[in-house]
Amino acid sequence: MANIQSKTLQDLEFPTVLQQVAARCNTELGKLAAKEVTPFSEESQMRNALGKTSEYLSSFISDNRIPNHGFDTINSELQLLKIENTTLELQGFKRIATICDSIATHQKFFKKFKEYYPILNDFVAQLESNTEIPTLINGVIDRFGEVKDNASDALLSIRRQMNHARGKISQSFGSALATYQTSDYLDDIRESVVENRRVLAVKAMYRRKVKGTVMGTSKTGSIVYIEPEAALKYSRELNNLEFEEKEEVQRILNNLTNQIRPFRALLREYQEYLTQIDVTAAKAKHAQDINALLPKLNKGNRLYLKDAYHPLLFLSNKRNNQKTYPQTIELHDENRIIVISGPNAGGKSITLKTIGLLQLMLQSGMLIPVHERSEVCFFDKILTDIGDNQSIENHLSTYSYRLKNMNQFLKRCNNRTLFLIDEFGTGSDPELGGALAEAFLEVFYERESYGVITTHYANLKALANELPYMSNANMLFDGRTLEPTFQLMLGQAGSSFTFEVAQKNGIPYSLINKAKKKIERGKLRFDATIAKLQKERSKMAETGSRLKEEESKAREEAARLEKLNAKVKSKLENYQELYDHDQRMIQLGNKVNVAADKYFQDNKKRLLVSELLRLVETENSKRKKKSANQAKVERSKKAQVSQEVQKEVKVIREKKQVEKKKAVQKEKNKPRPVFNIDDRVRMTDGKAVGSIDKLEKGKAVVNYGMFTTNVSVDQLELVERKKN
């Protein structure tokens, strides 16, 4: 265990977290081990445990789920193996075989998926592989937990004789049953079983008629249970064989126990591994329930908790459908100590406990509910002073106890210490207690310790403002609604809102006003100024947050447009190259066509060949010599661009075809005019205008002045109606 006292664990409610983890274990040993988890004393141990928990958590969303690790404890078997000449029970052997099989399954699984689970693979790889133990056990005991017939030659012989004897008993009993049934000596039930033996149910009046051994009577005495004489011989034989079987089984199990005894230490390691895996799995399940993860681990002393939740409060509020407010806090070399102030019931203590509990969980190998960009470190010591610690047994007041605790702090604080103090300096005269608290805080500061304190003392707020590696923080309070916002604001001290809180709780205003007159005017104005600054800071923070968000969106949009512009530019360049190439090919084709036409006219092959060679040489002079790979790349690029163009052209053509079809359909659906004689019309695909002289059966004679034509009325469109 690290240098962390049990009082610190109790103050931060760490045992409650362990109870929650234990409840998620599958085995009894796992539950016991989970309750005994303590923070690690070495950073390397912490990192290893966190890695195992994180890997197990990742398996929940992976297709490669980690195999089952459940087992029954073998502590009693391990104790018996320690003692010479002891024999394990049958179920004990089965439990041992199950553990060995689980280990073999895990070793095989993690070896196969070691890229996904490297730390868990290293963990199980430390164990010695053993196939001898399950082979020995499975060679003797079957899957039903019974000793196999072939476990030894003697046992096989005995059991064959037993089966033969049982057959003879059944045969002789059946014969006796048939005989006495015909004589009407038997009751209606005919037979029964007494002391695991078949017996005849004989009517009491005929008991002397039936030869055999009386095994008992019915409650009423009307039935006597008799084992037939014919079966007695074989029953005695079976009894002897059963005794021999028992002795042989005992000899076999004793021999098997002696064969397994040398592996006692290995079996203990196997059980310890499965126990630790059960605890790791429970930590992962707990992490899943509280939305926990593994933040970045640094080698320094930087603690940055972003959007951190108190795990107990988170689960409680989750069950009650209530909101939990996250907190963000940071400690590092240049900001080692934070002084939190603000109103009571505003969340100061829960913020303090959140920091401490998350650090304890982390150093115990548990994942914590924070933002993924959080950053954590390892502290050698964690010291706490939280709550009212008045001790009746030791006759100590709260202040005396806290002074005694501070004395321990002074002895143990160094640059690898995290201290958490709630209501620092309270319990004594405000001025004297505040002065002493200030002196303590200066010592912690000089020793370069890291810590968070909560206080209402103005001198501690002032000290935090004066020292370079110490800062103020406050819990925000809505002065208008008189309600806490449960938000931590770094960089500025907070007002206690004493009178505002009193007013909210129903204290008469006259009494509050009277109290205001009793205190120093300067102190009142100072507190009011702090409260006003808090409100202004809150407004500025909201504005800054909004501007940052808008700036971020603008940068993203600019980057998107720049990327799009580059893409468009690249496409245009490719299309231009393709166009230029196609134009060159057309020109070359035209020249070849001219040469072919000339050859067609004069039929002179020499001139044709000469012209073609000239064209080829001219074209080749423009080409640059390239390697085979370069040419291949260019051909591939050209083909790709060509395909893109063809796709886009295809889309455009399809679009035009659709539009054309729509236009045709629209024209078809357009109501046709009813033509009359003397209407001025024209054909749909023409410009000349004529008048209708005659209409008959969908045909019209159109007069164009110098000539007439006979056309279908569907091909005409109306220009002007006849004038009345």
C-alpha cells in the first residue's frame, strides 16, 4: 500500500467504491480481493493495473471478447495437498481441472490477440503452461464427476462383476415376483425398494409363505417387505463387490492426489491469476457504468481533470434521473495549490472529494470518469482533512483533532504529496485560526506540495493571490436567483454570499441589515466587490466561450473550403490536360485523314508512308522519354480522369434525358386546343402561319396563301382565334 492512511480512504469514501466493484465480481475470491484493493506504492504497478483494466474495458465493444474466467475456489484442496497421505474428493478434482482449462483457454486467447491485449497477454504468459494436470484428471474422472470404469483394470473387472450380479438379482427377483403374484400373496403395489434393494410387498397374512429376509413393514402393518431368498445370494455378492469398488476408487483417487500434489504451488498461482482477472473485469464493468476511461499518464506532477465527475454521486444521480455537474481543475508546477472559496452548499466539498477519490481510484488501477483530454500523475502521499472529526473517545475537540492532523501533514509533506483540506482553519477564533492556517499553508507552499483547500478566510484568499504558484478558485453563485450553479471558476476568489444565503433561507431582512451594520464597512464592500467581479467574470467567460466556438467553426469552414478549392483546382487541371490531349489527337487524326485522302486520289504509297513517318517523328519529338513506371502511372492517371469525366458526362446526359422526357410528358399532358375554321395556326416544328380552311376526322387543311397542306390537328398549335 502506498503512503496513504486508512483515514484518507474513509474520508474520500473509497471503501464504498470498492463495494461497488466487488458487487460486479463473478467469484467469491474475486469479491474478497476487490474489497481489499489499496492504492499501489509504485507508479509502475499503477500503470500496469490501469493498462489491464483499460484493455478489458475495450473488449466489451470488440468482436474478440475475453473468455470466461469463472471458477470455484480450491482453497480446501490446496490445504489438503499440503498434508501428506490425504485424498481429494471427486468434486475437488473437477474444480482443479476447470481452473487448468480456464488458464489454458486464456493463454491461447491472449497469445492469439496479443496485439489487442498486450498487457493481459504478458500477465497470463508469466504462468507456466500445464496440460498434465487436466490429462491426469480427465483420464480418471468423467464429465459427470464419476470415476471412469477404465481408471484401472481392477475397477473395470469389479464393475463388470457388479453388473452381472445386478442382472442375476433382477432375474431372480422377477422369477419370484411372477411366482408369488400367481399365488395372490402380494399386495396391489407388488414391489418396493428398501435400503436400495428391491423387495416384495407381501400381504401380512402370507408372510410365512414367502421365503426370504424381512426388510420392514408398512405403517399400518398390512404389508411386509421381503427380499426373496433367490436374490439374497446375489445381493450379498453385490454388497461385497460394492465394498471392493469403494476401496479401489479410494486407491485410485489417492494415487491421483499424489500425482497432482507436486503442482500445488502452480495451482495456487492459477487461482490467484483468475482472482485478479475477476477483479480486473469488475473494475472494467464499473468503469463502463460510470463512463470512465484511461486519461493520459504523465511522468511529472501535472494533474488536469477536465469534466470530472464524482463516481458515487454520478451513479446516485443516474439512478434518480438527476443531473450531475462536472468540474474542471488543474494542478502543475506553476500552480501547485488552489484555494477554493464560495458559498456553503455550493459544491466546494464535493469538488475536493472528487479530486481525491479519482486520484485514489487511479492509483488503485481503476479508470475514472473524466474527459479523454484529461491528464493525471502519480503521488507518493495523499493527505486529507475532511469533515468534523470531533473525538469523544480521545476527548479531542474538532480544532484539537485538526491541529493534530496538521502536525502529521507537516511531518509528511513533500513535493510528491497531494493534500486536500476542507474548511481550512475553522474551529477556533476566526482571526487567530486564520493566521495559523496561513502559516501552515506557507509551509506546504515552501515544501512544493500540491493541494486543494476550501475556506471562507479572506487572508487565505489574499495569500493565494500574492504567491506566484498558488491561485484562487470559486464556486459560482447566481446572485439573482440566490442559487448555486455548482461550477468551479479558476483564477478568482469567491464571495461567501453570507447574507444572500441567509435571505434565501428565510432570515428576516431587518435582521440581515442589522448584521451588516455590525461588521466593518470595508469588509462588506470587499465582499460585495468580489461578488460583483464574479458576476462580471461569469459573463465574460460565457462571451469568450461563445467567441471561441464561433472562431472554431470559422476555422473549420475555412479549412473545408480550402480543401474543396484545392480539390476543384486539381480536377480542373486534370480535365484541362485531358482536353488538350484529346485536341492534339483530333489534330493528328485530321492530318492522317488528309494523307489518306491524298493517297486515295493519287494512289502513291511512298508519299503516304513518307507523310505518316513525318507525322510520327514530329509527334515523337514533342514527347519526353519516360521510364516504364512513369508511363504506367500517367496512363493510370489518364484512365482515372477519363473515367471521372465519363461518369460526370453520363450523369449530365441522364439528367438531360430526364428533363427531355419531362418536357415531352408536359407537352403531352398540355391540354389540346379545340380548333375552328379560320383559326390562325402553325405547325409545332415550323414558323409559317396559316388559317384552317377545313376540319375533318382529326385532319385539317391549312391555307398558307400560296399553297395549302393537309396535316393532323395534333401537329398544330393555336396562334390566334378567328375574328368574329
